[in-house]
Amino acid sequence: MDMGIQVLVQIRIPQGNAQLSQRREALQNFLKCYNLKTAVWSAAKVWDGIPTATLKNAWNNLWPATIFYEDEENVDTDFKGFQI
């Protein structure tokens, strides 16, 4: 995973959890309310907050041969397979 994505995720998850814990009176109440569903929604919220440019950068670092097109009318978006 690209360092930019890791940094954003590491910053945003504690922020979200801190907000949840501030709404609870005690740690036990917080833990009773924090379940798998909350964890999945928290992760989804973090991913929604990651800018597209960061994801494009990560993929470009992992696979430099890929080219990302912006939404243009003249670009054929039908997938025709991988070419290496």
C-alpha cells in the first residue's frame, strides 16, 4: 500500500474512534456499542475520505504502465483485457 494511503488511514481511523468515544460516558459503554458493523462502517468512511489523486498515485507507483484517463467523451471505457 502506498505511504500516502497508509498515512491518511492512520490519521483518520483514530479521529473517527475518538469522536465515537467522546459520545460515550465510559469505556465499557463504548466497547458495548463498537461491533463489527461499526468497524466496517468506520473503514468505509475512511476509504471515502481518501482523495482519488492519492489512489492514482499509489497505483502508478505499484504499476507504472497503467494510465488513468479522466472522464472524457472520446475515451473507450470498455475493458478489453490486461496488456503487459
